Amino acid sequence: MNASGSSAAPKGTSLPLAVLSETFIRKAKDKTLHVGIVGLGYVGLPLAEAFVRRDLRVTGFDIDMAKVDMLDAGQSYIKHISDERIGSMNASGKFGSTTDFARLKEVDAILICVPTPLGAHREPDLSYVVATTKNIAKYIGPGQLVILESTTYPGTSEEVLQPILESGGLKAGVDFAIAYSPEREDPGNPNFETSTIPKVVGASSTPERDMACALYGVIVPTVPVSNLRTAEAVKLTENIFRAVNIALVNELKVVYGAMDIDVWEVIEAAKTKPFGYMAFYPGPGLGGHCIPIDPFYLTWKARAYGLNTRFIELAGEINSNMPGHVVDRLGEAMNEQLGMAMKGAKVLIVGLAYKKNVDDMRESPALELIDKLRMRGMDVEYYDPYIPVAPSIREHPEVEGMRSVEWTEEALGKFDVALIATDHDNVDYMPLLKAVDLVVDTRNAIKDRAEKVVRA
Ligand SMILES: NC(=O)c1ccc[n+]([C@@H]2O[C@H](COP(=O)([O-])OP(=O)(O)OC[C@H]3O[C@@H](n4cnc5c(N)ncnc54)[C@H](O)[C@@H]3O)[C@@H](O)[C@H]2O)c1
């Protein structure tokens, strides 16, 4: 825990924010700003690294002592972030992490990167954001900048964060600053990382926006927008766009499948059009903690305006029907090609993570597939090179403790059918094709049109 020392203006300073912001911006230019990042997960940790790489001092805050201990020991808990990268952050002398939130007083900027899941009734669950903001409110001082990065509905920063932060008597836009800047991290994507993706920044006043842009400007190009709710809406728009387009190709997959047209071949050809088309790919259903969840933040908020979000609801319906469609296709293929019933047969799920090349199985459609296949009486096992043992997942307790099978022809030979749910790049499908008589492929992972491969 080596990033210490007080740098924010002391409590009681009565300088207006316009003046305090000049000091903040100068410190950003001098690289003497001290950044606090709350929530050291998939978003917070790479963000901390991006600032450290540009020589800013960063203190990470998390409630999970195990994460702080691992970071102190130079160990990563995220597959695509290596131990070496944590080691270099520590070696720079610019990074430290802690569970002691009183140390928020030391930093100039506080970036909130905590989870924003859905509740039991698909309503926004802001409990992590509220808990974090209450902690920050205890220590906030004049001249500090608080930025929410977590994905949320338009209005959250003004309606939820601001009143909590002002509860101690200081005023936003006068004594301290608030901004919203959505995180656009795409874990496992080799083409982009935190430091190469522009940051959209919204705030209620010019000094607040200038402060946030100065901070992020140290690591990335910034895209200022006119207010907090616009920035909040940008993030939802990006993820709704993905959810709706994925639903569209999933629908086309079903329709073209019935016409004996390969939707993947259609997409490959369609994307040669240099304008007006963007390729999205079908799959076994939506996964991850963003695309299946974030659109419903807008649905919930729209209700307060008496409005429905029909595109979002329809996309959700189509995408959530996909696991059922895949299981039906698997049953039909077993019947036609193997003359075998599903009940009592052995099926291997290939890929448990929600998308390729990551070890994250939150909201993974593979979990839904396991449930559905078991309900049809199948004996289900899985293979995932990144998930040797399935961890506990709240909605799917039955998968906890399942172990990835060995990827050898001999071990694979006991399965009647394999179902490719996630197409990790490092999987060689040859042993599978040799060992198993039927492979149902939901990702177009196996490019050659072998008889025994059925797309679903
Ligand atoms: N993971 C992504 O690819 C991604 C991309 C864009 C946006 N987002 C959004 O970013 C936000 C964070 O997502 P994530 O994937 O990094 O989550 P995560 O679960 O990986 O990490 C969240 C971290 O916050 C910590 N935490 C929880 N409550 C806390 C509290 N009260 N105080 C301090 N720390 C606390 C947890 O211990 C954890 O380390 C979410 O709103 C998510 O929707 C995520």
C-alpha cells in the first residue's frame, strides 16, 4: 500500500470550484494528480493500470480484502491481466490498494467502478453504487472530483449520487465536482484496451466537465457531452444497439435455418458491403454482465415517463429464447443423425464462459443450456480451458463444483453429442471431431462443413 499522502484540498476551503478546478487541471498536466479507484474488478483494475502507465499515482479501494492482498502480492485475479502487469504496477511505486476508505481523503479524483446488476424483478440494483457513495460522502472534501463509471440509467448521478454526496453539507458544482463517464472496456478483445478507447464525459457545469476531461485526457482522447444524463444515455445506447442487433441476427438464424441457408455465410458476404452494414453474430443466447442487463435499466426508467421500450423488450424475448431453440435443434439432430433420444444420452458443453477467450461465466448462456439439457434427461458435462472448476453462481447453484473434462480423444469418446456454446480461440476441435458422432455448433467455430457438424 505505497500510494499515500494527502493531496486534495483540506475540508473547509471556501474557494469556488472554478478556482479549485484550475488547480486540478494544472495537476493533471503536471501528472501530480492522485487518483482513487473504487471497485477493482474487470473495469477498475485496467483503469488503474492505464493511469499508472501514464505516471499518475493511483490508490485502489475495494471491500474485498482478498483482492487487495493478491494485488499487494503481485498477483492478478483476472485471466487476461497477467501477474507481470500487476508486478509492474507495484514496481512503479505509483500504485497501492486498500480496504480503508478513510484514505479517500488523500485523492483528488474518485472513480466509482462497482457492479450495477438487475434485481429479482429486473429492476436496477444500485445497492453497490449507493453503498460506495455513502462511504465517499463520509470523506469528501473541497475540490475533489467524483466520477461514476458504472453503467446505469439516465438520472442516476443527479438523483442518487448527488444527494448522498451533499449530505455532509458540501455542494456539488460549488465545493466539489461530479461527472459521469461510462466504461467501454471489452475484456479479452485484443484490438482495444482501456487506454485506446475514447472516454465520453458528462457533467453539469463547465468546470466539472473540464476537470474530468483533464483527468481522462492523461490516458485517452475524451468526448465531452453537455450533461450527466447524456453521458449516462450514451452507454445504454451502445449496449442496447448490441442487444437489438444480436436479437436480429438470432431471429435471422432461425428463419434462414428453416430455409436451409447458413446465416454465417450470409453475414460473411453481407459484411463485404463497405457502408450501411455492421456484422453481428448469432449465438446460443446473450451472456455477460452488460448486454443482457443494461438495456433493462432504460426500460425501468422509461416507465417513470409512461413510456415502453418495445425494441428492448422484443430483443430480450428473442435472445432469451435462444437456449431453448438450441436445445430443440440438438434434439432434432440427435434424432435424425444418431437415431437417439435425448433422455439418458451424454452431452458435452464446449465453452462455459459467456464469450470467447475470457474466464467469466456471469450470465453465460451455457448455464441455461446445462439446465435445459438436464431437464430433458441428458447427462451433461463441460469443457472450458479457462474454467477448470465451475465456481458458485447465484442463479445456477447446480453447476458449482462441476469440473472441465480432459480434452483427449479418449476422454471425449464417451459423449454421444457435443454442443459448442463458446468458441475460445485456443481450442483445437480435431480431437472432438474424431471422438464424437455429432457436434452442434452455435458459434460457427468449426468452419469445414463436416456431415457430423450441425449449426444451431
Ligand atoms: N466488465 C466489463 O466488461 C464492463 C464493461 C463496461 C462497463 N461495465 C460496468 O462497470 C461496472 C463494474 O463492472 P465490473 O465488471 O468491473 O464488476 P466486477 O464485479 O468485476 O468488479 C466490481 C468490484 O467492486 C467491488 N465492490 C463491490 N462493492 C463495493 C463497495 N461498496 N466498495 C468498494 N468496492 C466494491 C467488488 O469487490 C469488485 O472487486 C458495472 O456497472 C458494469 O456494468 C463493465
